[in-house]
Amino acid sequence: MPPGPTISGSPVNCNKWALVTSGMTCTNMASQVGISLSLFLAWSPAVSSDYTTSYWLGIAYCVGVGS
């Protein structure tokens, strides 16, 4: 279960979430959970490639998927 509200387009088989906290960048999030930025973007298609659109404080993003 996500630790907060999620964004549209998250994979239905998401099994790991990370919540954006103050000062957390996309790079920080991906690094902390051990995934690449490209994987983060693939699992969060609403986030723009420059991380300025749809990346918000207090939102939970998918950082892992299961089968």
C-alpha cells in the first residue's frame, strides 16, 4: 500500500513505493531505493524527463514492481 497519494499512470503491479519528502529530488529517490532514473520514469510516466512536471512533495511514486 502506498504511503501517500499516488499519481496517475503508476503500474498496477507496483509493489514498492517512495514518498517525496522536502528536498528530495528524483535522483535522490532513485538512488535511495536502488533503481535508475530511467526506470523511475518508466514507472512514473506522468513525471517529465526533466522532473519539473508531476513530481510533487507528499506524493508516493512507484519504485518497484512485481509480477
